[in-house]
Amino acid sequence: GRAGEGKTTFTKGLIEILRKNDTDAGGIISERVMSDHQTTGYDVTDIQTGEKVVFLRQNELVGSEKIGRFSIHPEGLAMGNRILSSLALSDTKIVIIDEVGLLELNNKGWSGSIDKLLERSGNHILMTIRNSFIDAVKQKWDLKEAVVFDISKTGNTEASKSILSAIS
């Protein structure tokens, strides 16, 4: 989907449906932080525990890393990678990574964790990706057989049926 189109909301809906179908899902959600109708950052949330940590913030100098107008909080980056890396060693059916983009295409962010997850054939990985990065992400990780859901055309129910069918 496009920026601000609802990829995270769509993903949260999928998680609810998967849980109702007794399907184990783990990973991370990047929740938008707003102030006066403006995006001022993102928090990373552990899907399984609900633990939330600051990940990106505008106008805050917290570390040397930046992406666009946002500074990257090392604690949020570390937590997200810790969660994703632990799932590479687990039997979790579906690993969710919200969102994959420029950081990962430049071998930063969740890139190393994605590498570990893809090395393990038992994980099904669901990534949210802006439309403009889909081809680059597919190429970087050689995802020839990736199934792409365009959230402007596909509802949660339809996507969840496809996912549940693929993992069973």
C-alpha cells in the first residue's frame, strides 16, 4: 500500500483473524505516533506480548542513524531485531514485519533479521511494504514466489483465507 493507506491497520485485522483461527503469529507492528494530525514517529510493538518501544521520532537526536526526517531510537531497533531473530528459531507459523522499506533495502533496520528468517524454511513471512518498494524488496531477497496483497483491492478476510490456505 501507499504511505498512510492503512497497511498497519490491515495487518492488525489479519492478526485478529489468524488468532481466531488458532494460527500462531508473531513479529512486529510499527504503530504511527501522531501530534496535531502530523506523523511524528513510530513505535515498534511486539505482536505476541503487546510490549511497545519508541522506534522512530521526528526532531529528536537520539542516535546517529536516521531515515528521512526521523531519528532511529536504538532501543526500538534492538527490540524489533531481537523479536524477529528469536522467531527465526521458533515454530511460529507466521512472522509479521510491519514495515519493510528503505532501511532494509540499505541493509539496515530489519534486514539482518529478514536474512535469518528466510534461511529457515519453516517460517511464513508477511511483510508490509509500500507499493514503490515491492519490486526492490522482492529482488533483494529473491522472493520470486511472493504473494502480494494490494490493500486497496483486497480485504482482510480474503487475504486471511489465502494465508490460512497456504500455511495448512
